[in-house]
Amino acid sequence: MLQIKKVFDLSQPVYDKCPGWQTYEMTSMRYEAIYPKDGFNAERISMNAHTGTHLDAPFHFNPEGITIDQIPVERFQGQAVLVNLDGKTQDKEGISAEHLKPYENLIEKDSIVVLYTGWCRLRGFTERYYHDWPYLSQDGAQWLRDKQVKGVGIDALSMGGWYEGTGRPCHETLLPAGIWLLEELDIPSELLEYQTFYLSAYPIKLQGFSGAPARAVGMILENRPLKSDAFP
């Protein structure tokens, strides 16, 4: 049984007209019932499944790939390695194998790798947030694929970049290997004190979908010491 010391919410909030991938229709929310009139409250939401904190399934970039509901639910949890890239990447820079190698002794088969770029602090309707985030390069993605990780997360709009030639390579490297992607995380500063934590990110079971919103949670387990002095 897991002995949990602390729990962190790693999910960005979803709300009416919240930031999202700019080619998608914006999220729309409204009340469908209100207490004074109906005796209860109920809401309606219209959004792309790849909005806010969400998971990508292989079907997202491959019509032959499995959909989000076909991934075994136990795959959406496990030991995570936090790769702190804050101040170690430039805007629009690809995260390469060289960025990841300092963590290679922590990253094992079936690890979940979480890339912290600091982009979650910038969430908003700015040119920089919408276009210029550091993204996982094909080289970095191949390195993680060779490590046989279970999943990869990032605190930006996408694992791939916005600009031509930067978006598809990491998706097309990781997803066919059954490695799910967790995008637009919100990583609190306190979690950066740890190199490893237990992560769960369970998607809504949307049948036939290429991805789904998820509530991502990071847990620090009992008897797991701080490791800030051991950061690369």
C-alpha cells in the first residue's frame, strides 16, 4: 500500500475561453440548470479533448493506433522522474538527449518522465505562450523510447513545438511505441524539490478518442527524502 506524505495537483484549470491549441474552437461553458429556477445546478461544456491538462493516445497521430479508452488504466500511474529544465533551455529550443542524459540513472523501463520548462507559469493569451515553448526534439524522444519509458509529460501546450517541422517528430516517435503523452501540466514550485514522485493521470474514458482531459496528481511517498542536493 502506498503511504502518501503529500499530494500535488498538477492540472491546469479548464474554464470558459481558457487557453488552448489555437487552431481549435475555444472552450465554451454555460449553466444548463440553475438552482433558483431548477432546484439544482448543472453545466454544459464544449471543448476539444486536447485542451488543458490532457493525454495523447497513439491514435492521435496514427489512424491505426489505439485510442485513449484502449490503453489499460494501470498504465496511467507510476514512478515519475522530474527533469528540471528551467533556465536550461531557450524559447523554441528542442529538448535533446543531452538535456535528458543527466537523469539517465533515474530513468528506467516504465518510468514516467516529466519535463518541467517553467512554461506553466506563463499560461495566458500571449504570443510567447502560444508559440515559443521548449519542446521535445526527435532526438530526445528517441532517447526516451530507447529507455522504454511508460509516458512523458510536459508543462507546455504540446510535447512538440508550434513551428513547422517541430511538432510531429516526437509524437511520431513515442506514440507508436505505446508511450502516452501528458501535456499542459501545472507543476508547483514545491514539487521541484524532488527528483522523483508517484504520478497518476487518469483520462476520461472517451471511446474512440485520440486523447482526453486528465486530472494529473503527483504524490510524495513516505520515507522518500528530499533530493535537491542531488540534482544534475
